[in-house]
Amino acid sequence: MKFEEYPISDGIKKSISKQGFKKPTDIQYKAIPNILRGEDVLAIAQTGTGKTAAFVIPILHLLHVKKIIRKSAGIKCLVMAPTHELALQIHEVFVSLAKHTKVSSFCIHGGVDQDPQKEKLADGVDVLIATPGRLFDLVSQGDVKLSGLEILVLDEADHMLDLGFIKDIQDLMRHIPSRRQTLFFSATITEKIKKLAYSLVTNPIRIQISPKDPVAKNIEHAVAFIEMDDKRFFLGNMMQENPDRKTLVFVRTKVRAERLLKALERQELTAITIHGDKDQKAREESMQAFRTVSYTHLTLPTIYSV
Ligand code: AMP
């Protein structure tokens, strides 16, 4: 089935086509019709499966149709995401697919001044994408009102639990109407996740996307066992031997990220770090530099994430 055949507004179809999406991915094929019918969804799906558009497309359609019929102010849909970066990415998908609809969206996260966020919220938005900490603060202060909420989405719920957001999520539930549509997404399913999921959803449609090949076909895997003392040298060499490639390195701690940065700089390799000790501006600059760096540079930026 092509997107053309879906019972969604033409404006959304136009934006989908502009994104270059022709056919729905597996998760989209399974989730979109149920979400359009107003059902709760419990989906186990990893990043890369197209899960964001799987909820953004039907939510936009539902809200767009309702907005044509009745003009009521207030947040209608709340999407909770574990990190600033993910929240911003989800917001980008909403913005790109909502271009020809009447639906507005806004993203709030910590690490930046609250005041501009409060001003924008006072103007009114239909969809709010938020990290739980900042959301909790703004709800507690009365700047975010969720009493008219119709759709709640939890994205990467397992990651939110890992980051210790469980209490914020539970506290927020007291401000959210119990009669609502809930869409729960997690990459993994454990007893803890199940408990949280079933405390939030009602008679959900369960969807599990387990790709036969969990890694994209164009990614090669290899494991190298290297002595602790030789790791930095090995990495530096690998980067020098592949000057036309970007490198993304994950390390265990913030301190190690900064140490590795210095070590690579000593080998005349340009690198950037991103981690929780950096303020939001610096984090965004790191992401932007990693995205836009010219491939003709001999020294390449590297992001170390923790
Ligand atoms: P996600 O799993 O939401 O992080 O999406 C992974 C990537 O798949 C994103 O870059 C999307 O733009 C892309 N994508 C989502 N839906 C489709 C589709 N139906 N066809 C092609 N690409 C898609």
C-alpha cells in the first residue's frame, strides 16, 4: 500500500512525498491505521525503523481534521522523549510534515532559558515535544497546561527509564486526563518497561518490529581487540587512513571523552565532544559541525558521546 491510498489529508501526503517517502515502513504499515482509529499502541521498535513518522503522520491527520471542525486552544498532543537531541529531531519531523496543515508544534527541553519557552507556550501550540525534566518544571509552575490533552506519546521509553525519568513521568500523569489515546514506543521490552507501559495504555494494539537484519545493509561490522594503551593510537591511525569519512565514537564517561579529544588533537585530528556537561548551545554546535563539515577537510570532526 502506498501513502497515496491512506485516508489522510492531501496536505500531509504532499509533505510525505516531499520527504521522498513512497511506501510506509513496516512499523508505519502496522501502526498508522490503528492510530487513525484512535487506538492505543504499544510498539517495540528501534530507531531507524521509521517509528517517528509512524506516530507523527496519523497524529497530524487527527489533529488537522479536528482543528477544521472546532477551534479549541491548548495542547492536544504531548510527545515525551529522553534527550534534547531526540526531542528536536521529533520536532523537525512534525514541522516538515505539518507544512500544509493547521497544526502547530513546539519543542521544550532543559539546558536553555525557560522564558522564551514560556512566551511561546502562552501563544498556544497543538503539539508539544518535551524532555520530562523541563516539562515537569513548566507544568509545576503552571506554564504548561495538559488538561485538554488528547494524545500522549512516549518515545524511547526504555531510555527514559534508564535516565531515571520514571518519577517525573509518574508525577506528570497526575496532570494528564486519563481519557486519552496513548502511544508507547520502546526499543527493548523488560519487566520494568512492561509495568510502565501497562500503567499508561488501555487495550493497546501490540506491535513488535524485529528486523531480520537489525543493522542496515550498508553498515559493516567488525570487532577489534586492542590493548588499553594502544586504543587511542589505533583510532587516530584509522581516522588518518580514512580522511574522507566522519567518525562517531562512543566512550564510557565524560572525562574520557575530553581526554580522547586532547589525544586526537595531539595527532592533529580535529574533534568535538558532546555530553551532558556541555550547555545546550555547545551541544547544538557540536551536532551542527558534525552534520555540515566539508568532506574535503583533511582533519575531520569526531563526536564523542557518553
Ligand atoms: P526513525 O526510525 O523515525 O528515526 O526514522 C529513520 C529514518 O527513516 C529517518 O531518516 C526517516 O526520514 C526515514 N523514513 C521514515 N519513514 C520512511 C519511509 N516511509 N520511507 C523512507 N524513509 C523513511
